[in-house]
Amino acid sequence: MLLRTILAATAAVTVLLVPATAAHAEPTSAAATTVAADTGTTAEATTAEAAAGANPVIVVGGLIGISIAYEPIAARLRADGYRVSIYQLPGLGFGDIRESARALSSYVDQVRAATGAAKVDLVTHSQGGLVSRWYVKFLGGADKVDRYVSLGSPQQGTYVANIINFLGLGSCAGIVACQQMSIGSSFLTDLNAGDDTPGAVRWTTVRTWQDELVRPVDNAALADGATNVLVQAWCPLRIVGHLGLILDGTTYTIVRQVLAGAAIRPNCFAL
């Protein structure tokens, strides 16, 4: 029985990591803010000035996201002068997202106590964006978070999670977080009920057409006044996958501009 469970979980994770294909259509959501291209350098200077007195930044990982995987983006942030820590989801994110959010709540309080900061900024990847949104919306995070940035988070779910059922592996092979990221799950119904962007938090999402795990791609966007950035709306030839969002130079220029409160003008040629 144990072997069967392990095999099922492994198969589920494999499906979540296998690239999916879908038609690429330009987003048309009127409820959210979508931005277009420029490559100015003024924002970079503004970012460097802002980092000195900025909030601590917590990089919130995703499913199976061991902390070392997020060192590249954390190192970029540190090089720009930010105080950075990485939050690895409990149990690598396989469990209840709501429990991960409760653990994040405690972690945020630890960072605030250690740094003396009133608020933190969250840079989240994949499932980490849902964990962070639950924390902000239901666990008091709206008073402790200043800026929220999600990179490829399935805000409205992903059919890549639903397809596991189709393959005969049952409901996500029993992986709770996968069930919760399935389109139409009760978790997402609760999370997306009412205001997508509660509190005074400044909300930004970043998504890419080449995301293998968030399908449809526009499910990575938020409504209610969020700033939603499609990488290819600025840089049509930039190819960035789901995991690439935490490594890509152009994506990082978006993150650093958001954290600095600068206008979003990604550098399409950044390494």
C-alpha cells in the first residue's frame, strides 16, 4: 500500500513537471492592468536608491521548491542591496496550502522581529503565490505585507493539475496541494471569492506564454486593480518557462522595479 502511494505521488509530480501545450492568445482581461514594452534605464537607478531603506524581502518557494533553487533570485536581490530570506514550503508544499500559509505567517513575524521592519515584501513563485495570498487574505497578512509579486502562480488554478484525474491517477494521486490547485477546487473558490487584492498591499503578477505548468497562462493573473505583466507583451522573443521565471534576467528586472516602486520597463536583453 505504501509503495502504491509513493508511486502514485511520483507519477503525479511527473505530470506536473512535464511541459503542456496550448494555443497562445493575447490576454484581453479588462479587470486587470496589463503593461506594454520599454527598456529604459532610469528605473534601474531608482531601484538601487530604493533598496537601501526597503522592506525585507521574503522569496516564497513553490511545490518541490527546495530553498537552494531560489538562491539565484535571492542573490540578485542581495546584490541590489535588499535584505533577503527564502521560505521553503513545509513538506515541500505537498500538504494543505492553508497550513503552509499559517507557517508562512509565523515566518513573516520572525523576519519582522529580527529586522525591526513593520512590513515585508513577498516575491513568490508558483504555489508560493497561493500560499502568500491566503496568508494576506485570511491570516492578517494584509497589515504586514507591502508588496506582493507572483511569478507563474496558478491564481485561478491550472488544468495541468486536473489532467492527473484524466490519466487515471485519481484526484491528484492524493496530493492535497495538487487538488487545491485544480481549476474549480473549493480552495480556489474560497481564495478568489470577493476582492482579489485585499488591503493596502500592492499586487503584481508576472506570467509567461511558455509556462508549462500554469495553463491557461492567463490563470496566473489577478483582477481588482492588480498589475499583471506578461513578459512577452514587452519582449515578444523572450522565451521563459515556469522554472525559468526565477532565473530569467528580464523577469528579474520586473521584480526589482516593482520592489522599488518604479515604472515597469523590463530590459529585454538582461541576462
